[in-house]
Amino acid sequence: MNYPLPLIAQPLITVAPTTVAFGNVPVGLSSSSIQVTVSNNTTTPITLNNPYFVISGPNAADFTNAGSLVNPCANGGTIGVGGNCLLSIQFTPTINGAESGTLTINSNVGSAVASLTGTGTSAVLFLNPTSANFGNIAVGSTSATTTFTLQNTGTQTLTGLFQNQVLSDLTNYSIVANGCGSSLTASASCTLGVQFHPTLQGSLPATLTFITNASNSPTVATLSGTGTISGNVCAVGTVCGITIKGNVEVLNGVTVK
């Protein structure tokens, strides 16, 4: 015996698409808008609620209604039989990683739902090491080179790397063997070296700062080293003085005769 197939009721109000996927969008920037169509599938006009839409979910604040210039949906508006209206959703990520939300359209005949997805992308600068101590170096001498490795561990290209390397003390430190260009793609790395060449006696701290589009910018390495003077070595830029104490000559505090 053949039985008739059960009738499947068509939703009275629908949205299309039911999944609004924005893909990868840089953190802090807004995506292009994606249009959503709200349709009336009944035999009579339907009235949208006021407000007619709700965006909910863990990242609701990052999805917004950008409106529509053509046939826009409106709070309390009417959709005729077989008709539709439009709204546009925009995604502006505030975090690095996957985000989601839910768009619900409410009316006098029920609700329709669409899922919202997108991924916030950003560059992240990983610096190794984050500090370097050059120890005691004689004034006028140059230390061995300390090599720093820079890697973009984020998902977006890192920019501004070469142009914005700020060494706070150019007199006693210098960047050498700089293998870093202006940008690093995701997972890429580069190296550069720093040397300490003290011109003064004593502790000489400094910083090496990278200002980029990375989410952890500015990224800073601390530098430290001590300039030393032994015997009758004079500091760079000073004049060694000889004084007479009785019949003993003293050179910069060191007895020489």
C-alpha cells in the first residue's frame, strides 16, 4: 500500500544565506558587507518587529547591521506577499582568532536565523632573546655580537619592521648584520645583531624597540653592558691628566712614578 508523503511546511519567514561567512579579516579593520535577504513565504503581508533583528552570541559586538541602500528592512516594516527586504552585515574583529554570532530576524509570524562567522587575523612579533647583557667591556673596545631572532607567529603579514627599529643609545650600541626587511609573512623569521662598544665608564643600559602592525607592538628588548677602564686607560673623549704629588707623578689617579 502506498502512503502519501507527509507535507513539509515551509517556514513563513526565511533568511538567505543561512550562514554568513566573512573569512579572514585583519583585527581592527572592517570587512566588506554581506547582504542578507529576508523573505515572506506566506499568503499575507507580514510585519517585522521593532526592533526586527537581534545579533547575539559570544562575539555579537563584532557583527553589525550596515543597512542596505536598496529595499532595506526596517523596524516595524511590512513585507508583502512573496516579497523581501535586505540588510547587510559587517564584521570588525577585535580579537585574533575565530569569532561567531547569530542573526535573528523577528516578525509577527515567527523568526528566522542565520549564523555569523569570521576570523580576526593579526601579526604577532616573537622576539628571542628579549634581553641581552654584554657584561664588562673595556672602553673603546667592541663586544661580541648578540643575535636576535624575530618571527611572525601571527596569521597576518607583519609590516614596518625595517623602518621602525629604534635603538635608544646609538653611541654605545649598534645594529649589525641586519637581515630583516620591511615585512614578515606569517611564520617567517629573520635575524639581526647588536654590538656594545662603550665610550664611557659604568653601566650603560639601552632598549631596542620594534614598532610594527603586530598586536604586541611595540616589542622591546632590553640591553645592558658596563664600560670599564683599567690601569691608565683614558675614557674616549677625555684628556689624561698628570699631577705631581710631591715627587710622585699620578696619571688619572694611578701612580706611574
